[in-house]
Amino acid sequence: MNELEIKSVNNIQAEIMLVGSFYKQPDLYVSYGNFMRSKYDFSDEATKFFYDNFELMYTTFSQNMEENQVNIFMSSDIDRLKIYKKYKGWKTISEWVNLANIEDVKNYYGLVKKYSLIREYEKNGYPVQRILNHRNFNQWTARDIYKIIRSQADKINTVINANEESVILTDKMTKQVESLLIMPDMGLPLPWDILTEMFRGCRLGKVIFNGFLSNEGKSRNMMMLIAYIVLVLDEKFLLLSNEMDEADLRNCLITTVINNDCFKPYHGVEIKKCEREIVLGMYRDDNGNFIERREDADGHYIESEDDFIARVARESEEYRKVQKVAAWVDEKRNGKLFFKDVGMDYSDEAVEFELKKHKMVYGVNYCGYDTLKGYRIDDWQTVKQTATKIKELMKEMHMFCFAVFQLTDDTVFTDVFQLSSNNIANAKQIKHVADILMLGKRIDKEEYHKYQYMAETDWGVATPHDLDFARQYFAIKVDKNRGGNKARMPLFEIDLDLNVWKEVGYLIKRNKAKDGD
């Protein structure tokens, strides 16, 4: 029998090419970073050093890997700088970057993972030389090699791609019950008590899909939730939007924070101010008159911008109050609202990239998507695929998502109690993947006589209330709820000009027999 040729269990060239690829196109980390295990993946100390510091720099310092930025980062720690110089610093990185071909990064990654698996098998006493000498070794992937040797896979499989083994559900149940005493399975509260109780809050790993008719406030409603999570609960939030731009969202945010009661104990300002007046720069003086910039007879400004701003600040208490709220929003806090306009590309790949990047780099656990629709074509299959992708990503990354979509135009003729997934434009099938599905509709005043509501704040015996014709109401039908019941229909008083969403109770049908109708 021929003796086997002793082959190396390392492939340093593949390690160099992979690390060079990361420095060449840093955002590759978003796609591959979760699966890298440098302790196992790099056999060479230099490649491990440069990868570890790339990862640290990308996630904590900068996603720009140009020479000056890298040198600044490396020099920020004395011990790190010594090793950086030992391995010839940027000169080495530059050489690796020039060698790397981004088009082949998948192959580099596969080779690195294959050899890391080989080394683990060798450590566990497996005859890896027989694998290395096999005529098909170059064609095999890490997964192929894993299939060849099944025993003790539970110890080694994580080196491949961090897959988890199955768990035994009929074990440790008493511990499960006990743990829920200490930490009940509740997520962050929503700014609405009834919805919080129904859904058990915004739970990580879950998705809420929320559908309204066009131009009925689905984005504004979501901004109310976002502002509460970021500014009151002090959590980071990522909003991906293919409809509203940055200016629209900034204006919506400040309007929301000014006018909704849940923010006022924090910023301490009592005022009502509609968005239209804010975006037009219209502020009243103490006599109730709008302050205008001074002009000459021909309509040319004769007052400088600085003088006008100073005069408005001096003469308008309304303006000073709005600026006080804005200053509160600007305060440094852990909670931050990240926004990415994905209007040019909201493909599943682009959405996945942004979600993973903000999770990995900024530690974002909560996100929103506006609006769920097919990319380039409103085909129901593409919409369902996007909904499925979002659900899979939330589960994989342990995040929460609030995604909004549009109801069909003929929903305007549907009674709010009859709303169902059939009213979803383009893709009623998203109900299948949703953890929670909400369908909302503004109630026409001509239909107020059909309904009443039960207020959560009533004392004593619960009494139905008539809908007030001086107010506008909006009801939300919970069509699916994996977090609890869906028996109640939360009712809101709304004002879209102020972006006020006040939960007043839950809607019921009027008892005709009792009313003598």
C-alpha cells in the first residue's frame, strides 16, 4: 500500500486572499462576518491579527479601510501598534488587497472554512491526510467533508458555519417555567396599552405587519412607535423606507414628539403645532399673528436670515417651545434613529444587507420597513418573498420589525369588523408568515352611528361611549396574533396634521336592540 503524501492542513494563501478582500471591500463583512471564527479559521498569526483588527475597526471605529484610517486605528493601542509594525503594517495590507479578487471571495471563504474544518478534525484524532490526498479533495466543500465524517459532529460543526444542533423540547421544562417567573416573555411596550397587552410588546425575533389604506397614515403611525422606542425607551432603531425621504421623516418626527402626550413629561413643553406650519416656518408672535420676514415694496427681503431668526426667537414663544422640543430630541442618548433611503434599491438583498450591517455595526435590535411591496414589480409572489425574508432575518438576528403595507383601494367600502387578509394589496399570503397582522381603517363619520367604544380608563361598571363627531377615529383589526388574543379592536383618536394617535379604548358594534333601533 502506498504511503500517503503528508500535506499541509493550512492554506495561508486563501487566508491572505480572504483578509485582503475584506480590506478591499469592507462591506463584505456584513455577508460573511457572522460566520467567521478567527480562532479556528486562521492558522497564520498575521492573517488572524489583520482579520481580528479589521473586524474590530469595522464594528467600532469606521467602515472606511483607507490607509490613514487604518493607521489611526492601529496606533490607538500601543500593543496593537507594535504587532502592526511587526507585520509591516499598511504595506502588507496593500499587498493583500492588490492580490484579492472580489469576484472570488466566495471561493476564498470556502477554502478557509474547509481547512479550518480539516484542522479541527486533526485535533480530534481523525486521519485527515486521507481526506487531503483524496482525488476529489479540491472539489469538496467544508459541508462535503462534514458529511464524510459524521461522528462527534456536534463538537466540530460550528467551525463550518455556526449551525446549531436540534434541541430536546421535552427536557428542562421546569427550568423554563421558573425562568419566566424572573423574566416574563414580554417585549418593549408600545405607546398604546391595549396593543402592548395583546401582543406582549415588541418582542425580539418577531414581525408585526401593519396595513392601512393609501394616505391614511401608515408611515405616520409607525413614526409614533419609532419615536417612543428611541426617545422614551432609549433603544436604537433602524428605519428603511422606499417612500418617504429624510426631510419628510424629520418633519414627521418633530411633529410627533411635539404633539403626543407620551413625550411631554420628558421634554416638558405643552404646545400643539401642526406639521404644515413647521415645514413652512410659520410661527406666531404673542398676539397670535404670524411673523414674516421683512420685505421692501418690490417683495425683496431687507432683513438678513440671522436677523430674522433672532427676531422670531425673541418675539415668538411658540418658536422657542418648538426649539426646546427639538433640543431634547438632539440630546445625547443611547437611543438613536438610523434612517436609510432604499428607494433606489429595495431588493431583498439590499434590505438584508442594511439590516445585518446595522445589527452588527451599531447594535440595532429594532427596525421598521416602509413600505412592503414588490421590487420593480408588484407581483404577489415577490411581496410574499420579501415578507418571508424579513421574518427569517428577524428570527436569525433576534431583532424586531414593524413593517407597513397598503390595503386595496376597495377596502374603503369594507366594514372595519370585516377586514381580513383579503384586503391586502398584491399579497394576502403575507398573513402566513406574520407573527402579528394588523389592518387599520379610518372610520367615516357617516358610520359613527354603527359603533360605540369601551374606554380603558372608565371606573366602575364599563359603559359604552358614543363616537364624538368632533373627533376623528381610527380602528385597527388584529387579523393574526401569535402573541395572544385578537378579540378586541383598539380604537384611536387621530389627527394626522398633528400626527396624534391616542388610544381611547376598543371599538364595539352598537347594540341595536338596546337602543331601540
